Amino acid sequence: LTNPGLSITWSAMSYTTPTSVSYTVEIAKDGTDFAAPIELGTTTNLFASFQTGDFNLKCLMSGAVPFVQTAINVRIKATSGTTGSQPVYSNSITYLVTCFGCLNQYAVGQGLPQSGWNWNNPRTLLCDNGVLSMTADFLNGTNDTFRFFTTEGDWNTGRNYPYYSGL
């Protein structure tokens, strides 16, 4: 997990006024046009290397499918000065990854009396060796339902029965 998962180099960005330049390596799932880029790291060097474990996690966060080859786009964002102004983006390259493991997920709902339908105390499904698991008490009444979510606090990431029925 500590071996390099991605090592990359690039050319310097030249701003019209001499200034310090910072470079941020960003990734996004192919086809998303970097709508929600994931930052791998920032440096003032013209190179960066990211450990396999960290790179794998960031690829999963960007939408890579575990154990399936997934195209990830990589780009460099250059910014000037100490305030990170004047962002300039490189062309992107496509990098094929096969991620391992999974991201934690969360469960809330009336059927989980420890949580209810709010984000005050969601049940966490922990990822261990590619398997999600949690310990919970369940209610079995007419309205005692629950739902899984991929991002804590984000109602838009919910996965209910139709998502899992096609797997």
C-alpha cells in the first residue's frame, strides 16, 4: 500500500509576472469533465508521487468501480501566488485503474432505531477486505424502512432496493 500508485511529472507554468506557482494533481472519473475533481495533493515541484493506498482511496472517491478496470482522468491545476489565484489547467490524460476494497457506506431510517431518518447518528457500514458490514438492531413494522447512502449527510447518494436488485 505504500508503493507508488501514480507518479507523474509536468512542465512548469509560466505566468506573465514572476510569482510562486503551486501545482495540484486532480483526478475525476472519465466522462465527468472534472465536474467534481478529487485532489491528490499540492506541491511546488514539477513532479509528484502518490502511494497506492491513498491513490486507491481517491480513485474510489472519484467513482471508480472496485475490482473493475475504470478510466480515470488526471490533470494538473497551476495557481499563482500564496492565494492560489489564476488557476490554469493542463490537458488531461486517461489512466486505467483497477481499485480494490470499497468505501464505507451509511444507513439511516425508521427501521434502524439507533439512527432514525436523520444524520445525527447514522449506522456506518465498514469496508473490510472488500466487504461492507455493520451491527444493528432492526424494526420490522409497516413503516420501518431504511436506506443505504454512499456519502454521510448527503440524501442524494441514497441506494434503495432497486439499486441492489439488479446486481
